[in-house]
Amino acid sequence: MKRKIAAIFAADIAGYSRLVAEDEEETLRRLASYREVVDDFIAKAGGRIFNTAGDAVLAEFPSAVDAVRCAIDIQESLRTRNMAYPPSRQMSFRIGITIGDVVERDGDLLGDGVNIAARLEGLAEVGGICVSRAVHEQVANKLSVHFADIGAQEVKNIPTPVHAYMVAMRREDGSYTKPQVKKAVSKVAAAPVWMWPLVVAVVSIVAIIVSGFLYNTKLKQTATAASTPAAVPSATPTAMAATPSPMPTQMAKAPMTPPNAGAAMAPMPAPSPSAAPTTGKLAADSVPFINERIRNYLAGDYAAAGDYKAFALNVGGFTGSALNQPNEEAARNSAVEQCQKRADAAQSPRRCELYAVGDNVVYAHGKPPMPPAPYFRHDAMTERAFVSKDFPIVRDPQKVRLENMFVPAAKSRSVALGPGGQYFMVLGASSAEDAARRSLESCGAIAGVPCLVVAIDDNFVVPIPTLLRITGLFYAASNAQIGADARDEVVRKLADAMGWNAVAVGTSGRPGLGLKAADEQTAVNSALADCARRDRDCHVIAIGPFTVGPIN
């Protein structure tokens, strides 16, 4: 690894998830065409693309002047291309640029410089460019570019506000746009004494509205176990969730024995009764959905701050916090608002909720259902390269999404799968273990039951059957095809069985097991032979952690 100073360029498409949902094939075709334009301009300007994730592009340039000139060329070229489409179908990039000290590792760049560029991209207008103060100072007297100072901006995962500037884009008539000046982050000033009655009244009204909103949101979230898939179009890899179909009712009601999630064939538990709200003192290590940087922030700056303060999050991993507020209601409202703005900017469908007020947890939900650790195991007999088209249960549009977002994303990354096809991917985590934990937490919160880690980085970490069609996740402890008196033994024998495993049953429900086989066919043959000794008309019902049926 080596350190260097570089101009970092981050870009992604505004409203990409909506465009894909409306017309996936046309959007992917145009994305490829637009990426050719972007890549060509970057190369001509002396830049180097060091990371991509779906619609996002990260590049480095030898100078801020080259980066800004390239960004302007890209935006003007794509604006011309967009004129051929109606406003609702236009594909526009946001671009953020900063100068920072970064670490180079295996061709990838890491560090705050990359993170800040990604956050500046989030601040940019659709079809616009947002730069840091360092870039502005380098470019202001060298390019004929107009800027709008938007002041210090508080951005996710960056401890200090970032002073930012919008680039005024040139119109077709030669005039320049006037970027919207965003309100700068500032300390809350003490209000005059005469204003306090008014402040209290306003805060009280806002609190009532927010409380009603959060209550209704909670009811909606409780009423549905899954919702519309949504991508997180961020240049910095992050968490992404999708829930293509509701969880089957029979799976949701069946009482099941907790599994060993790391085993090659782990029976999955059924959902537990609604968990009670989480209460008690805030402990950073127990907060779900968040990455290590946020966890360190909670253990450090947040813990050290006095009242009034609050922390909000959603199941997608978006957060918001408020420190040193004038009163508790202001802290509550500010934390939720900040979190929701970040979630909305990334088009996350999950609503933000208060997790802590002061040092006390007030989360309305219990901990997400999780399988026991270890969350995954590497098994040379069953592990193979990740291929999106082979991802189980989910439909073809979700497989395309995995190909576009999961495959090219930075490590460490993980995908967890729920019984109804719900899945959640975490990208760019600090470690494989952290990626697995966060994907399981978010998937479990969405599905209502513990999920299964299916892929880590470039590999499937569970057996993926190919001889029969995958129909769902296998629940040995409640599978109706297995005789009730035999289920516990099947669960026990499968608990730590590595390699390929299969289960067959006959007309009387007597199970046959093929365990620890070196390949899928051997496991299937062993299960059928074992079943034939106890029953008749045997057929295979499970391979690895999945239920299976005939290939249509």
C-alpha cells in the first residue's frame, strides 16, 4: 500500500433505480452507451477509473483542473444525448470532486478522499457538479467556470462538515445556470428569552406531527414483511436491499429449531413472535445495520457529547445524529430528519426511526432475527465462483441487479437471502465478517426470520444445486414431507455436515440422508439409497440449504 494526493472524481446516475424499474433493458442499454462516453472523457483527460459499482464510477486525476474540465465535458455531452428523451426518461449523472490523501491498494483507492468525493456527488444537482473548497481554490483562476458557494455541509460518515461549491453549468444559449445554494451547517445559537414560548409551541407541534408519522410508519412496516426493491446509487459501496416477493405464509407460521447458519445444510428457524421494543443504555456494539465507522462514532463522539442528543437509523444502514441541541425534541427531530434525507437521497424505501435519545435506546423494534455465528463457512467441496444467473429463488430482474451492482463492487461484500426471495447485499465493508453480519441483520429485519448468507465476495459459500430446481429454503424441523418423529434426527445430523448433503423421503415420510459427499450427484444417490431402505417411492426434497423439485 502507498499513500498519495489525488483529485478524486465520483459519479452516479440520479434516479437510476426508478429508470431500471420502468424499463430495465432500455436503461441498461443506455447505461452502457453513456458509460462509453464517460470512460472516454476520463481517459482523454488523463484520469484512471479505479472502481465501478453498477451505475457509479470512481476515478482519479493528476490534477483538480483536469478532473473539473472532464466533469464539465461529460455533463455537457450527456445533456445533449438526453435531449432525445422525455424528462422522465433522461439519464443524468451527479458528479463530486475533491482533492485528498488516499491509500492505493491493488489498484483501488481508499480513504477519506474517496468518501468525501462520494458525499459531494450526493450533494450535486441532477446533471451538475459539486466540488470541495480545495478543488475550488485550485480551479477558480485557471478555468472559465462559475461557482456557487453552498457553505459547510454535514455529510454521512465524515466527522467534520465539508465546505462545498456548485459548478454553474452552461446552457445552450451560452448563459449559465444558477445552482441552488444549500444552507450551511452552523451551530445552534441561543434564542432570545422572548422567543422561547414561540419555540416551545413550534417544537411541540412538530413533535406531534413527527410522532404521528413515525407511528403510522411503524404500523405499515409491521403489516408488511417485504417491499419494493431499491438500489442505493452511491459511488461509495454501501448496503442495498431487495424484497421481490412476500414470504410464504406456511414458512412464517411453522415452529422451527434454530439452525447452524454456517453449516452446508442448515435448517432455518421460523419467525419468532413480535419482538418487544429495544430499551436500555446505548451500547455501540449492539446497534444493528451500521458499519464500523458509525459504531466508532457512537462509542466516541456521540458517547462523549452531553444532552441533548439523538441517533436515528433505518434497516438499510442509513443513520442520522444530532448533538448539543437546545432540547430533547429538537434532538429527536433533527436526527430523524437527517437520516431520512440521506435515505431519500439514495432512494431507500426504508423509513428512519429513532434508535437512541441521549444515552438511552428507544428503538420501537427488537433486535433483527439472526442465525447463530459463524454466519458463513468456507467449504472447498461446495464453494464455487459467484454467477448472478445461478443466484437462487430471486427473479431475473434481481439477478440482473446483482450482476450490475454486486459483481463489480469493492470487497468485502455479502448477500443474505430470506425464505420468500428477500435479499440484502452489503458492499465495501471493512471485512467479510462485517459484510455478512450487516446483510443478515438487514435481511432478517425485512424477512422477519433469520436469513442465510449465500455469497461472500466472489464466491457462493453454500452449495447451489444444479440437478434439480431450487424452490425455497429448507426447514428440516417443520418440513411436512418428513415424518414428525424423524425431523429432530434430520436436524441433528445436518447441523455440522460439511460438503454436499441431500434429503429424500418416501410415501410414509421416512427420510434418507446423503451426507458429506464430495459432489451433488453422490449426495443425491446416497439420500435415495438410504430412503429406499426405509420407505418406497423415494424422491429428493432438499439439496444443501434449499428445497428442490423437478426441473420444468
